[in-house]
Amino acid sequence: MSHIADVVIETVAAVAKKDAKEIGVDTRLAEDLMVKSVNRIELAALLEDRLEVPIGNFDILKPKTVGAVIAMIEAKKK
Amino acid sequence: MDILSFFEERAKKEPRTIVFPEGSNSVIAEAALRLQRGKVARPLLLGEAASVKATIASLGGTELDTIDPRSDRRLEEYVADYAREHALPEQVARRIVTEPLGFAAMMVKRGEAAGMVGGINCPTRDLLMVCELIIGLKPGLSVASSFYLMDIPGYRGGEDGLLIFADPAIQPEPGAVELADIAIATAASAAALLGWQPRVAMLSFSTKGSADHPAAEKVAQAVELAKQRAPELLIDGEMQLDAALVESVARQKIHSESAVAGRANILVFPNLDAANIGSKLVQQLAGARSYGPILQGFAAPVSDLSRSATPLDVFNSAVLVAVQSTADD
């Protein structure tokens, strides 16, 4: 798994207060992890800090799964 | 005296500090000058210092208080507080709190401002998310919501011709729990802001089981939940709009005793589609004046502005926030 994927999974786990081992690319943010839209502000700020990529509040609302978050950041990094 | 003048006089009795996160916007600054000069509230304008001051100067003002979040002495304290409360690194807290919306919400949370008026430069969603994250919701509520106060020409029902419609702006598809929240919050708003004895009708296309459909059952369930949580609340449903507003229809359709049917002053619609469309029908076809949407449910009052808001709209929103704040006391 890529560095970005590892960081995203760790960060999502921290925001959702779950064990990173329980989280995979298919894990759904809202339904499986109960990450509310308001908590995505913190997810965006953490990911910006850890991966040095700008993520707007609108961007972070779009992905439904952890894999989609990873894809969004990989696209921004290109 | 019209409703807005009534609220303005109320606000003047105990002027509150209202924070505006978009202080360099000239519409905001013009409204703030009017609030300050009329002694209606104490406005605080946030933004990059030179830009905010230039905007105020362009309007011929000098007397407004301004804050630049990036250099304000409170920033470090806010960052530390946020990082501690949310268990996040300080550099992450700083990203959130340094933004004017985040800084304004921190001021409200800490009681340094009584309420916040924003959203003229940003989507409603951003304002709501930051407010829920930082200011939080009132105890017992799971969602924020909104209402319109409708003043309908020639209408004699409701509360002296006024009706409240909820929720026309925030919750797209509330479930029974959220619908009960909206009912309870709206009743509390009506009592606090207007001094009404709330009579809440929970609207549906069905009256008391006349239709067998999950959408009607959701509303009936919301009524039961609201009654359990607020036993003193006058609430009834599910019921059709005519049963809520017309006593003769209520007598025909509702055979149990009801303090609400036929004389409701608060209409809670089953979802955002119905509330929004219903509000606009009354505005367009009956010429109703509508005030709002007024936000409710946050632990402190917040107002979301339309991007096309005029200085008068901003002024009126700030007056409402100030009055909501005194009512919360």
C-alpha cells in the first residue's frame, strides 16, 4: 500500500476513533465509521498537515469511501 | 409596530456583541455601522486588518471594532483550547481556528460574542459545519434546523396572523428523531423569541392514519418521540395542512381531543422539499412577508446570510441573533 494510503487510513482512524486495522479502502466514511460531515473539517485539516496538500471543505465532503479519499489526494499530488 | 421594529427595540435594551467573520465585505460593514450607530448591537468585524479598515473607511466610518484572527492576542489561546478539546495537534487546530469562520465560532463558544452572522462569502454548508463543530448543538438536539416566520396579509389564524414554518433550509430528509428535534427546537424558538404558547402541527398528506404509508408513519412516530421528550409541548399529528389550520376541517378529520388541530401556530413539514416549496407558495401566491430562514439548535445563535444579502438583510439578521441571544438567557 502507498504512503498516501497508509497516512489516510491512520488519519481516518484517528478522526473516527477506530483501530486502523479495521479500516480498508472499501470502508465507508459515513455508514461504517459514522464520520459526520462536520468531522470532515478536522479530517481535511489533519490530511493537509500530514500530506502537505490543500484540501477544501467541499473536496472532503465528496468521497464516500476511504479509497475515494486516497484517490482524491493522489490526484491532487500529481 | 412591525415584527422587525419590535425585535430592534428589544435588541436595543441590552445591546449584544455580534461577530461577523466576513468583515471586509462592504455589505457587512455597512450593516455593522448601522448597528453600531443605532446602538442596536456591538459589531465585531473579522478579517485582514488593512482590508477591513479600508472597507469601513470607504463607507465613511471609523468607529467599528475589528479583529485580525492571524495576529490577535487570543489566537494562541484558541488554538490550545481547540487542540485540547478535540485531541488534535496544535498545528491542525491552528488551520481551523485561524480561518475567520473558525475564529468567530470560537469567540461565540467562549462567550466573547453573543452570536455570529456570516455566510455572505461562503456556502451555507461551510458555515453550518464550522458552527456545529465548534459551537455545538443545544443539549438534547441531534441536528440544527431553521424556520420562517410568515406574516400573511389578511390571515387571522395562527398567532395573530403569523405562522412559523419549519424546516425550510437545513435538513433535507429528516427521520423521525430529527423531525422531533425540529419540532422541539421550533417550539422553543417561538416561545423565546415571540412569547407564544407553541401549538405544533406535524404535517403530512395523511391525518391520523388516514393513509397507510411509511412517510406518514414517520411523522406519527416523530410526534410520539417529541411527546416523550417534551411532555408539556402542545403537539399533534400526523395531520394534513387543512386539519392543522381550519377548525371545521379539524373537527371532521380529527376525532380525538387536540389543542393543536385547527389552530396551529407552528407547522412542521415532513421534509425540506415540502417546507421550502410550501413557504415559497405562501410568499408568492399570498404575498406573505417571510423572515428567515432563522437558524436554531446551535448552542448559541448563528445566522446564515444569502450571498445576495443587502445591508438591511444583514442588519435584520444581526438583530434576530441579538434577540435570540437575550432569549437564550
